[in-house]
Amino acid sequence: MKNYFIDKLKYYFLTRKKDREKGFSFLESLTAILVLSIAFAVNLQFLVVLKIQNLKQEVQTGAVSVSKEILDDLRYRLSNNLGTVASGKTEITNRSSFGYSYDADVYVCNNEPTIDAQNTVTACPTATGSNIRYIVVQVLDKKRNNEKVYTVQTIFTTLQ
């Protein structure tokens, strides 16, 4: 009887090894979860950086659109008569584009303006007698303490 029990036990262990359950062990599953967690953490940081960059690009695109609208308006007014647009600095407030609100500083100069390294107009000569107008538009973001988002400079003259 004892021999029979030992034989039965041997048979059980030999057949049990062949018919083991298929699947991952606990350690393999834990390692996979750890690797995936690290990969998601790295990708999450990358996605946050891309989101911030996308928002900055939207603000920049809106500022370009606002400056285009301002320049189109100035060109229309200047094309009728150069004297209809006052020389010097003009502040334009509450222009919106792409869901963002902007302010703008518009400089219309009779001679070439002086602009420093930070794109700030330091001098805007307004002597009369010139047929040329130097226009500088600086678009400011209201949400960022009036940070300069976009600056465009152009020259306008009437054709005869």
C-alpha cells in the first residue's frame, strides 16, 4: 500500500509538471506593470511640454491675426490720405482673435523709428513733409501682464 501511494504521488508530480497552467507569473506581471508605468510617466511629461508649446503657438497665431487686422485698417486709412492717421504712438485695446484678448501699441512715424534689442520703440520721429510712413505694431497679451507677443514693422507710401 505504501508503494502504491508513492507511485501515485510520483505520477501526480510528473503529470502535474507537464500540465502546468499557462500564463504569466506574479513577478512577470509586476515587472511589466513597472515598465509600463515608467514609460507612461516619461510620455506624460512630453505631452505636457507639447501642450504648453501648442498654447504658446495659439497665442502667437492670434497676435499675428490681430496685427494683420490693424495693418489692413491703417493701410486703408493711409491710402485715402496720409494726413488722416496721426503720427506717434496709438494704443489699441480689446482686440480678440482665436479666443484670446490682446492690446496693441501702434507707432506711425514719418522717419525711421529707433527700436532697441527688446523690440521697444525708443524714438518715433514725427516731422512732417515726408510721403513715407514707418509703421510698427506691437501686440501685447493681456493675460501675461502685457507681454509683447508679436512685433511687425512695415513702410507705407502712396503711389502716384
